[in-house]
Amino acid sequence: MADEKTHIRTKRVFVNDIDTYSSKYIAQFLSTCVVGDLKLEASAGVYEDGLNADSKLKLQDATFQIVGTISNSVCGSPSFALECYSSQNRDQLLPRLLECDVVVYNISENATAELIDQAMWAISALHSKIESFTSQKMFILISSVMTWAMSKPPDPNDPEIPLTEDDIRRKKPHAKFQEHAKAEKMVLKLGKTKNTKWSSYIVTAGIQYGMGENLFHYFFKVSWLGELARVPVFGPGTNVIPTIHVRDLASVVLTVIVQKPKAKCFIAVDESKNTLEDIVQIISFALSHGKIQNVPKEEAYLSNAFTNVEVEYLNVDLHLESGLLKDFKLAWASEDGIVGNIDQVVMEYKQLRQLQPIKICLLGPPAVGKSTVAEKLSKHYKLHHIKLKNIIDEKKASLEEAVKRGEDGAELDESVRNAQDELKAMKDSMLQNKGRLGNELLYHIICERLYSKPCQNQGFVLDGFPKSYNQAKDIFYDKDYLDEDMDLPKSRCPSYNKNIIPEFIFSLEASDNFLKERVQNLPQSVADKMGYTQEEYLSRLNRYRKANLEDETVLNYFDELEIQPDVIDVNDAGDIENSAVLETIIKVVGLHRNYGPTIAEREEMKKKTVEEKAQRLALERAERERREAETIAKMNAQLEEWRRHVTEVKRQECELLEARSTPLRNYLMKYIIPTLSEALVECCRITPDDPVDFLAEYLLRNNSQD
């Protein structure tokens, strides 16, 4: 057998746009299939689990070589492709096509006029080169069931009788799919050429689903997020939609390549006859509350979720059945359709969209900030905040509302009677336990919330619960709840239930003095609302410390399950919002596992960011101007003080000089000025030739006389 496989000639397969939804999975599927061997493909498929390294290497050597075009070169080439061509230039593309044994053109999903035209060019160009072929070549056109959309049923009196390949003469395309029909006619025409080196086929694909979803993704996303009270069904929803799992479509293509059947046209649809309402209903039930509502189909056009062509797909009403596929004996992945295989489809959707729940448990003493952190984590990761008091109040309110609706109606159905019984049991339990619920009812309400579709989809943040080892054990391994409500036999119950066990455990710790000081600094109204009066708070704190001094604590329980708790110290009194704690937790938990912000949310976030930036800049500008004004005022004050000081110094200097000059002035007035005056008068009278010398001699003579 090994020797036979080594002589298998590898086939080169071209697939257009291998980075788009269905083309990608068809190409990926073929890349794992051994040339000429359907049996190995059925066991291995697109997954190679269970094969050793040597087997995988041999498998790769004997599998189809995938080449193709990519529509978005920015994203790069898929790993399963041998070669990818971003250029759509026909002169460059034709030699690539001639190198291939099989050319697959997929125009089944949102094909543009340009793509259909290229597919028609490709088969024409290949057909014109038949004489130069050195080996047999095959062309497969994957078209859409919309080319059958307006076909009349075989029996007008029984419209539910399906159309098959034998009814091809009744085939009538939807108005928007005339170009698809032209491409099919060209393939049929050129396929009639009698040449052993050439064959062409048409695979009319049902609306594809699975592997992350495409057309039905809107309904999956709406159900997953759970933001709408009811998932919309556009129109009456009674129209039958022919579907096929994208992996089953890939199997059909593989079978055509391997078997080279005589028939040239195949309808690739599963055995289901699901209506649009059936499909939306099962998606809503599998991922959400199971509630749907019919809305006018025009709303689909108005939404941003669908293109006009996609709306036509959703409105198709067509009974199709393949008689030829039964001869293929396919290893179906989803023969019963999306409704019959919803669990598998949902699993693929979650895995390929990377939508996994984040389950967090926050523990710690009262007033450490658990609720603040839990609320922020819920908003950051879009999780569900589970706070004991809140879910009890919500449960009670929902039961009261159900009972009220039943009382307003004419009759009491079973659901209303159950609500009455549950409400009575809750009230009786609270009366018997001083306002608190008994453990049995409490655990039931908590488990009910943890098992709810929103918590199972997005995840949750358990706020301060469980409080003890026994509570943790009863919640996460509650045999009665699992046996009665989940319909599982006791012998199959795991030691802990993986569906609800928290993935991340965080214990916020702080000293008693720190906590008491934090509570004392709370406004009185807040302290009263939270039950943090001095006596009550100390009692709660003491109970918490006592419960966590024992050997069997909540953290011990998770330790036993090998879920290592993270202990975070809270010691910053100024960090009232526990921002540092939140940052630490986010680093541990990692990235989101949910849908990112919507377009509206992104626009709102962008607008908010712009507003915050403008506000920050305005505040910075105002602060800068304030600082500048303060600096100028300070400088002006200092300058004025300096000037005043200089003036005072000058005044004091003048006074000092005046005081120091008085003795000299008196001396001059008494002894010098009179003699000098007389000398000047005498000098004027005599008018000597040298007045200065005269004055000097006069003063000397008179001074000596004195």
C-alpha cells in the first residue's frame, strides 16, 4: 500500500479567492486529501489528529497542491496554499491555470459581475488551449441555488415535491442571478466537447453554513450577545432555504474530482427542508433565550447586517433535492442540516470566531472593593456580573411578574403554577431564615444563572461568592441539580462541573485597619446603603476572618482542583476605584474572547475619545494660562517690591549723606566762606593777571593771620 501511494502523481488544484469564506474551506479541505483516495479523506478530513509525524509528512506529499488567487493581499497567503496570486491580470493568470489539473471557480457567494466574467473567461481560455494539454484537465464551477429560485415545482398541485437535477429544463434563475445562469450555460456548452483531456462540471451549492458562519452570522451574533429580547425573523419565515455545510460542499467537489462522474450538473444540498424560522429558532435556542419575532422583511434591507443580495438569499423559497449525490455516498458532516446538527455548528462557530466564555470569581473581605472591580471587569470583557443579592431580587421579581400575568389571564397554565410554587417557596424560606434564603433554594438560583445561555456564552464575574468550602463544593458539584435539571446520571457526574467552574480566581486581601479606615471614610448614606455601619461591618469582617482561618476555605477548594488563585493586596487608600487591582486582573485574564465593539460603539468611543482629548487640552491650556498668569503676577509683585526697596534705599542714602555733610557745611560757612568771599571781592577789585594764584595767596595770607 505504501509503494502504491508513493507513485501517486500529485494534482495541482486552482481555487479562486481562497481567502474568502467557502473557497477557503474548500481549498483547505482539498489540501488535506490524498489524491484519488476518498476513504482516507473521510477518516482524516480537515483534521489530522491521531496521525504521527511521518504519517502527516507522507499525507502532505500525496495530497492536492492548492494554488489560487486572494482578494486581500494585506492579510497574506493561507498556510495551506502552495502559491497565491494577488494579481488578477488575465495574461499573467492564464499560464497559472494551464499548470493546474483542476480549476475550481466559486461564484456561489456574493459574486460580483467582475468575478463571474472572470470565471467565464477562464473556462473559455482553457477550452481554447485543449490541443496543447499534456494531461487531462477539469473545470468545476460552484454556482448558487439562486439560479433555480424562480423554477416552478414539478407538480403544481403539490409544491413541496422537490426539484432535482432531472428538472433542469424547469430551471429559472432569480432576476439578480442571470449572470450566474449565463456562466452555467457556458460551462455546459464547452463541456460537450468530446475530448479525453477535458471535462467540466457545475455544482449548484445550497446556502452555506458552518465553520464560523457567513450568511447566518447575523443571527448567531445577535443570539450570542443576547442584547435583543427576541431574535428577528425577516418576513413570515415560512420559506424553505436549501442549505449545505461548507465542509460537505468541499466533499462534493472532492468526489467530482476523484470520480469524474458522467453527469455534469449536481445540486449540492443537504437532506433538510428547514424554513428560515426553523433556522433562526434553533440558533436562538442554542445560543440564547430561544425567543424570536417576525419583522417585516424590509427591515433586513434597512439594516447594515446584510447586502441586498444576501437578503434575496434569506427570502428564497425553494424545495431542492439531489438525486445524484446519493450515488456518491458522501461522508456527510451535516446531512440533516443546520437544525439537526446545531450543536456541532455552534461548536465550530465558537471555536473559529474565538468566542469563549471568561469565568471569574472575586473573593475577599467586605469593603475590599470586590463589587467595584467586578462591575468594571463586566464592562471591560462584556461579562455578566453575578452578585448574590441582585440575582435573588431579579429571580423574585421575575416570578412575581409571571404570577401577575397568570392572574390577569383567564387560565393558569403550568408555567404560572410553577412560578407560584417557586415564589411561595422563596417567601417561606426567607421567613424561616430571618430574611435569607435557605441553601437549597440559594444554590438552585445561582446554578440557574450560571447555566443560563448568557453566562455560558460570554462568561461571568462571581462577586464574593461562594463564601465557604462547602458552598463551593455544593455549587460546582451539585448532584441533585445536575441529575434533575441537567438530566445526567449520577455515575457520569464529574468531580466538578467544567461548564460553570470559574477559570480565574482572584482573592483581594487587605488588613483590618485598612478596611476599617476605608469604611469610616465612606459617606454616611453610602455606608447605610451597603450595610457598613460600624457594628454591622465589624460583625461581617469577623465572620469572614473566622471562616478563612480554617483549613477548608474557598481558596483551598480551588487549590484542590488545581485552579491556582491569585492573591492581590489592596493597600492604596487613595485608589478608591481599585484601578491598580483592575489593571493587575486584566493582565492575568488577557485579551477579550467576545465580539469587539460594534460600529455604533466604536463611533461612540471615538467621539468620546475626541471629546475627552478636547476637554483635556482645554484643561491643560487653562492650567497653563493660570500658571502663566500667576508667574506674571508674582514677577510684577516682585518688581514693585524691588522698586519700592530701591526708592527707600535712595531716600535713606540721601538722609545719611545730608546728616554726614552738616559738620563740614558748618565749618565751611564759619571759616572758609567769609574769607573766600572777601578774596573774591578783592580779586574783582584788583583784577590780577592770575586770579587763581591771587586767590591762593590771599587765602594763605589771611589763614596765616588767623
